[in-house]
Amino acid sequence: MLDSNILNQVREVFSSLTSDITLSVIRNSADAQSKEFTAFIDDIASTSDKINATYAEGDHFSFSILHDGKQTGISFRGIPNGHEFTSLLLAVLNADGKGKNLPDSAITARIKALRGKEIRLQTYVSLTCTNCPDVVQALNVMALANPNITHEMIDGGLWQDEVTRLNIQGVPSVFLNGEPFHTGRGDLGMLLGKLEDKLGTDHDAEAGGVEHNYDVVVLGGGPAGASAAIYSARKGLRVAVVAERIGGQVNDTTEIANVTSVPKTTGTKLAADLRTHLNDYPIDIFDNRKVMAVNLQEAVKRVSVRGGETFLAPAVIVATGANWRRLGLPDEEKYIGHGEHFCPHCDGPFYKDKDIAVIGGGNSGIEAAIDLAGICDM
């Protein structure tokens, strides 16, 4: 099913595996797509002698990932192709304790402290959705860190009746123990914060709080924040970057053109390049952090983030950038993903032949209107 070039690349990715990984598959051999599903799994298993596949009969296709014979809590209902292919590769690497997306000790402690003996997460995705992998990968990491968490990626295209019954109108759409929990883009820090609000936490922010001392603390991990951190470090200062995610809103941009000397790139590639550039200098990166309070009045400034960490420095550079604009409607939050959306490519198809309105007259609004005009009534 996968061509030889892709298989060779996957072999290279998995060449560092040290543990035994099992893809535990449930399939319905009578299903017309069973042969395609099986071929995909066999191809993945063929890329490393550390990966094997087991098969059992059931009423649908799904598979879970086992590490040294033990369930990791990660499963996929459908083939994670398209943008979700990276989610599968990272899930295998993460299960083996590898991958640059693994959280640091402070974030891991917060994940482990979530209350609940059964935290069942399911994410409905479209394989063409560019925002879905971030959510899938973040929740997979949580499942690995906390044995009470399970996470299942579900290809909504294969389960249309289920999507209709659940009234899913946007992707990614996350359900917590069978109830709607989150719709739209999200990262590890955001999703962890929402779970803490919903479930509660045994993490004692006061007792577990850690103070970090620097010469300069940069708030924000986008291009401006990265530039500020790099030039501060070049002056010999001890620098920390505190951000929800490196790259900021750049991550949500599919294509970027005409950055001087770079004719064309993607948002995820540029964000990765920013992290690489930051790592060229002795800069400490604290991502997946949400700033809760700042005190800039004293000689030594204080920045407090969710989870109890505090950053102290005589200089704080604020480069927190922009975010998607809201309409300011009453109870607007509950309509996000249920009538109000930000991505015409991911969510537009849910409104085929329905009346819609595009709010905004800039280039993004015009492009969205043109894209949606072919499938929606405007």
C-alpha cells in the first residue's frame, strides 16, 4: 500500500527503536476494505524488526499500540494516512521514549495528576485536516504519561453515521468519556488546561512550584519572540522562552511565501526552523505554558504560569503576538465548532449546500469565500 520511497523513509525513522512495539489489530475480514487495512499494517510492521502485528476478528478495523507487550492507551480507528501519518510515526517513537514532542518533567507531572480512574478520549478527524494532528499527538502523549488515559483517533470519513449521530460539525472534535469536550485546533498546553478544569487535578501548584531565574524572559514563541531570544542570547545573557507553542500562530498557516531569502515554506516547517535556530544558542525553552500572572513593577519581574512555575528576571520581553478573532457573541465558546469556525478547508464541507456567512474582508476572508462558494450557499 505504501510506496518504496515512503517505506524507506519510515525505516530510517524507526531505525532507533529499542523496545518491542506491537500493532494489535482488530479487523473484519469480510469487509471490502480489510485487505487495504491489512496491507497498511503489514507495510508499517515491515519497516523494523522491533515492530510486529497481531490480528483478531471483529466488526470493524482498528488497532492499538503495545510497548513491550503492554497497552500504551493509544489506538487508531481507521488508517492514519494523510496528515495523520505523522501521528502514527510519533506514537510509535513516543511509546519507545523518543521524539522531540515529549513533554518536560513539569508538564508530565501535571498530566499524571489529572483526576479520574478512567479518562477516555476520542478524537474525530479528517485525514485532510491540518489542525487535527496537533490534537491527536498531544492526547497520545497524555495517554503515554498517565495510565488512566486512553486516546483513540477516529477517521470521521469512515464513520459517517456516527458523525451524524454525534452532531459533529467540525474537526478535530474531541469527546471525553462520551461527551463533547473540544473542537478545533489545540496544543498540549491548551488541552491539558481544559482537562484540569474539567476533571480537577491533584497537582499542588504551591507545593510543587519551581522558580526559574534568568537574565531575560521572553513571553511568546513566534518569530518576534524567537528573534528577541536569539539576540539576547548573543549578548551573553541567560534567556528563557515561555510560550504556549514555538512558532505561535505561524503553525496554523498552510503556506508562507516571500519571507526574504525563502520563496516558499509551510507554517509547520517555519515553526520547526524557529525551534532549531533557538536550539543553536543556550536558550531554555518552556513551551506548553500558559501565563497566569505577571508582576513587572519590581526590579526583578515575576511571571507565573499554570502549574505553579514562576520565572524571575530583571527583564521581560513581551512578544505574545495575535490570535484568531472572536465575534464577541454571548456564550460564544459553546458555538466554536458548532456553527462558528476558523478553517474553511477543514470545516467547510460540513456545511455543503447550507447558508453560511464569511466574516472579514481581508485576504483571508476573500480566500475563504472563494473556497466555500463552490460547496455552500452564501
